[in-house]
Amino acid sequence: MKSTILFNQVLTIVVLGAALVMAGCSGDEGKESIPVSFLTLSETEIELEVGDIHVLECIVSPYNADNQRIIWSTSHKSVATVKDGVVTAVKAGNAIVTAMADDNGKTAKCTVTVTGDGGNAGGNNNDGGEESDIDMDSAVNLSWSGTANCYIVSKTGVYKFKSVKGNGNTSVGAVSKVEVLWETFGTSVSPEPGELVSAVSFRDGYIVFQCHKIFYEGNAVVAAKDADGNILWSWHLWFTDAPQSQRYNDAGTMMDRNLGATSAEPGAVGALGLLYQWGRKDPFLGSSSIMRNTTAKSTIAWPSEVSSDSSNGTIAYATANPTTFIVGNDSNYDWYYTGSSSTDDTRWTASDKAKSIYDPCPLGWRVPDGGDNGIWSKAGFDDTTYDNTNRGISFSISSPSKTWYPASGYRNYYDGSLSSVGYGGFYWSASPNDDTAYSLGFGYTGSVDPSLSTYRAYGQSVRCLQE
């Protein structure tokens, strides 16, 4: 019989965070926060030629606002990009560049008109139904040394990987076409379809795709389908600079960032990454803010969650429906349905077993061990100081530098909603604990639990362990 104590354990850290939100505190010794009143850009309209670079200045009012972080975005990255106010004209067209206050969402906008002949940066063959003009011989083989459910791409180019199930060699079946299911920058601005992945196709046992001629950081999922349009398998494409390794004392080596993160820097939205249900290979979107439960934008409208039952709570259903969140059932609070409190422990595996075909980590990495013998316990994770500005904790247990763990929150097991972003961080291990699984959990008070028992239907962060 399921104990309600376990559920309370999972929420202990984040309930305090929810109380803080309701109280409207800043966390700085009771000092009243000074919010942003408005933003002013140096120009509201600019005209550029293809290739031009222009710097927009953003003035925050009042000058002494506590949080002066500005989030820049553009309505059409294929026309004009922006980073820290630096606008680059890409091709002829119009775009709106927006500066948004991280504090409270106040915005200022500038209309950008780009003229000149910049050519087309590449079309999108998302349905995979047509042969593209990509030279197969020029494609970089991402699976040359092994296969995975996730592949890291760090520069533009043409790529391919074997159409096999996860970390094995079993074919996914008769592939009729390949589609891009979704793309995201992990921010409040959605990509245009094809800005991350274009010209996807299936050839000679490989999934082939093109990374946009202008490299954008973000995430995408592509799927192989049969002749009836059913999804046979799907893969996560992670567009980021190559993640670095960090040694956790003598406990093991971990990535410097969350799975799906495009940054390892404290306070960066890109450090939040993606969220996973235990034992599923496919990710769900995290937040577009380090302190608000605001789901990042993507190229699709995500389907509604479904209840875990004998039809929906299966690996076959999860594989065929990689964008659908499966809420926990009343028997074991797992998305995987057994009709009783028992559950399956082989979906993800600890390091004493071969890497599961459902493990979401890239080649050479895996979901880490947890519990008393897990990496976080052995490395000495303990109560520490919470960074209230950057919303997370810098642990001093790695070399050559500290390792940043953002409070990326979680997705609720009962409805898939995003919760506790900025107030709690929850990181899956591959280690089961009866019908729950072990996690690393921490809260804004600085409390840390390296062996937190968590219902498996939650959507949580993953930090990969080097194999």
C-alpha cells in the first residue's frame, strides 16, 4: 500500500518555496524589492543591410532596480539575430527585436528591416517525404562509435545517425519517412520550423538532417514513422557547445550542465535544460525563466496529458507518443501501469548493468546512480548556500571548478504542470527504491537531499554521468 509519507517527502523542499512566492518575499533579509518600471531602447526602428551589425542599448528604469537582467529575443531569427543587444542582419525581411526584463516581463521593442540579397538560409523538409539535395557522403556520422537516444551537435553541417533503438543495434523497423516533432531555443521565443533542423530524411538505414547554416543553440526531437504514420522511434538532438566533464571528488565524472541545457553559467535560462519522466527517453520542455513556472516556447502545441492505465501506461504507448505526458496512476504513482504497487526497474539502469535502450543521455554518458551509494552521496553533497539571485546552488565538490545546479523545478506527476522553478531542483538517478526512484533534491533554504525518494511520474532534470 502506497504511503503518503513518500509524497510529503518529495514536496518538503518545494512547499517552503511556494510559501515564499505567496508571501511575496525577495529573500534578502526582508528588504523590499525595487522592481523594473519600464525599459527604453536606443532606437525603436532600424534599417540594416544583410551582414550589418548594430548595437541596441537598453536603459532600465529605475536605475537602481534590483534585477536588471535583460532577456533579448527576435521574432524571426532567419531575418535578424540578437545577443546581448547586438543585432545581426541575416537575410532580407522584417523582424521585431524585444528586450524583456527578467524581473517582471516589462518589454521594449525595435522593428528591424533588413534589405539586400542574403539568399535563403535553407528550407525545411520536416516531413521527410522528399529527397533533399544533401550530399550523403558529406554527412558527419554521429553514431560512428556507438548509438544513443540523444546526439550532441555543436556546429552547422550535415549529419546522420543509425536508425536503431537507443543505445543498441536493433532496427526501429520499416521507416517510411522522418519528421521533426518539435524545436525549441528553451526561451520565451519559439524558433521558426527548420531553424534548428531541416532537410530530414531516411537513407540507407540512417536518419539524415541538416543543422541550419546559422548555428542556433537549442533542442529538437526527430521521429521515424512507418507507412501508416505511426512513430517507430524518436531521437533528441541537442544543439550546444560540447559539454565539459567535471570530476566529483573520487565519486565519478559528470557533465557540467543539465541534459538539454545550452549553458552551464549560473543565472542563465539556458542552464535549466529539459525534464524527463523516470524511464522515458524523450524530454519535455522546461521553463523559459529562472524564477517563474513559464514553459519555454516551441514549434508545436503540445498534446494534453493522459492517464496511466493498461492502454496508456506502457512502453509501447510512450514510444509512439513521445510528446505526451503520462500522469501517475493511483497504484504506484508511476506513468508505467502494472495494476498494482509493483513496477518495472529496467527502463533505466544503474552502472552495474548495461545502459538501457531508454536511457536519454548521449553517447558515452548515462543517468547516474543514486541513493546512499550514488554519486551525489559519495561526492559529499550537503546543505549549502542557495544563490537567491541566480536561483540554484554552486557545489564545491568538482574539479577544476564549482558545478552549477539550477533550481529548474519539475513537472507534477498528476497533471504535468510546471512547478517550483527558481525554488527547487530535482535530478533523477537511475536507481529504483521500491516503487519510487532516488533523486538529488534541494530547495531555496539551502537544504540538500542526495537520496530523495520520488514518484516516477514526475518530470525532473537529468545530469549525466560519464560511462
